[in-house]
Amino acid sequence: MTTFTIPTLKTDRLTLRPYHVDDFPTYFALMSGNRAQYMGGPYTQSQAWDWFSNDTVTWQFFGYGTLAIETEDGALAGFVGLINPPSFPEPECGWGLYEGFTG
């Protein structure tokens, strides 16, 4: 079994870090809302958890995945990364910004 440490990347204004389970309510708010229509949603809580979990476990299986975007004041602003769910023909790069962090 391969052991892989999920990276944390820091800039002056942002930190890209592994998801924490406490990030899920904010993630679910996006995935259950109208903006999720551009990502195949809106999704139920169970479906959003499946996506959240997939975005995390791909690190272990493939060595890449999704990172949470955190602002310098600790606010959760969104996510960015590579995803590879079983329904996709190949890995896909994606990102999303939470309410209040667009524009």
C-alpha cells in the first residue's frame, strides 16, 4: 500500500489544504443549491457526501485530489483539484467557489 501525504500549499492570501470533515456543511450548501446545476446537481446530502468523499479518497488511490481553499483569515472559500469518480472517463480538473467568494 502506498502512503501519501496530502499537500498543503500556502500563498500570501490563500491556503490550499486537505478537506476537514467540518468543511462538509459548506460544501453541501453549494452542492445542494442552484449553482450546482452546472455540476450535475443540485444534490442530496447523501450524493454530496459521495462527491466530497471521492474528492478526498482520490489522494490515497491516485496521488491527487481536491484541496479546500482557505483565506488568510481562515474562511472556507471553495475547492480546487483533480477528480476521478468512477463515472468519468478520465481525471478532470475542477474548482468551485462558495457563496460570498465569487466575482
